[in-house]
Amino acid sequence: MSEPQIWVFLGVFSTFAFATLGVISSNFTRVLRAETGTLRAEIGGLRSEMNAEIGGLRAEMRAEIGGLRNEMNARFAAVDSRFDATNTKIDHLDADVAALTRRVMGEHD
């Protein structure tokens, strides 16, 4: 081969090599963008699922706490009514003891 043929061959080969690198890099960039978009979509889906799960758990916890609050209020109301009944009994007992004390000690009204 003559020297001009070698230079033409080097030019064609260099052009082919750079064109191949350009095509490969553009395809790689295109694939990378597509995969990044897919990954973002999957992460967005997982985020939505997690938000839904957390929202469901919050609702369950609020319902459970509300039920416990109502149960505690009912039990406190029952205890309050028992205390009221006991106080009434103690008041009547106190009056009876006072009457017995007056009778035994001889005090008359």
C-alpha cells in the first residue's frame, strides 16, 4: 500500500471507530435514561404503597386507641358510681352511728 492509501485507511478507520463510539455511547445513555425512569417509577410505587400502609396503620392505631379510651371512660364511670354508692352508704352509716352514740351516751335532741 502506498502512503496516501494508508492515510485514507487510517482516516476511514478513525471515522468508523469514532462513529461506533458515538452510537454505543448514545445507546448506553438512552438505556440508562430508560432504566432510571423505570427505577423512579418503581420507587414511586413503593412510596405509594408505604404511605398507604402507614396510613392504614395510623387508622388502626387511632381506632384502637379510641376504643381503649372509650373503655377506660366507661370503667371510670363505673368506678365513680361505685364510689358514689359507697359514699352514700358511709353517710347513712355515719348517721346511724351518730344516732346509736346519742342513744348509748344518753344524749337526747
